[in-house]
Amino acid sequence: MKELRLPPDPEALRSLTAGEEVLLSGPVLTMRDAALARLERLVREGHKPPFDLSGQVVFYAGPTPPAAGRPAGAIGPTTSARMDHMLELLLEAGAVATLGKGPRSADAVALHEPYGHVYFAAVGGVAALYGDMVDDIEPVAWEELGPEAVYRVTLSNFPAIVAIDASGRDHLSSQYASYRRD
């Protein structure tokens, strides 16, 4: 399993292959439905967000408050396909990778190669376990959104798979296709 330090070096991202298992360590920005909607509104109105997405990994997640002596009681990936309509906005703002769960739409997959973007997928349903892989968490913007605010979360050996690599190869869709019965 390959270890990847975050924020990722562009060359390290380009070297990843769809289907490869990775351990992610370092800071990510959490964003899900409410934060992405606010970001979209700001950009549409010609404003800059109160944080920089350049070179960042966006984790589609909403961490829970501290618990069990941990900075986040739980943190788990949310369904990435729900965020697909916002992916191009994130890429134009400089995000280099996303982390979530499940497959992406064909339109989202098509954006990966031109932007050199990577999509990491993690297993859903184990948010409490993932809480042990958070070293630090700090609010970045829109705290009134609660768990849907933007947080900088420092991950430690967070397991994921390269679901879509920077060349646009889609591991999940190829896996689904291999099991599909026509």
C-alpha cells in the first residue's frame, strides 16, 4: 500500500494508478452539500471564498464533535456522486483531488484527465473507525453550518483507493462492469 503525504505533490498524484491502495496522511478540507452550495453562490456572485483551494484535497465529509479523546468522534465519506455538479468549480479553484465514497458520474469522470485530478474512494459505514485516523481538526469557514462547515482535518494513515486516476481511468466503473450480468 502506497503512503501519500498531503497536500500531494503533483508528480505524486500523476504517478498513481486507478485501483491502487493508498494511505493518506496530512491536511484535507472537508466540504459537503451545504458548504459546496455556499461556495457556488459566492463564486457566482463574483466573490472569493475565505479559504484557498489551490493544491488541496477536498474530503466530502462532515466530522462529528470531539469524542472518546479524539479531535473528531467520527468522520466518514459521503456519497461523491451528489457532489458531481460542483466538481468543475472545485477544479477551477485549484483542488487537485477529492475523497469520498462511491462511483462518479460520466461527466465527473471526464473532468479528471484535463485537470490531472484524482478521486480517492473510501469505505462507507466506518466513520467511528476513521475518527481514530484524525490527528487534528480546525474550523476554516462557515462554522454555523455545524458538521457541514469547512474544516481542515489532518488525517493519519487514512486508507483509500485511487478510484479515478489523473489519466481518467475509472477503477470503480470497470469493477462494476466486470460483475454486471447482461
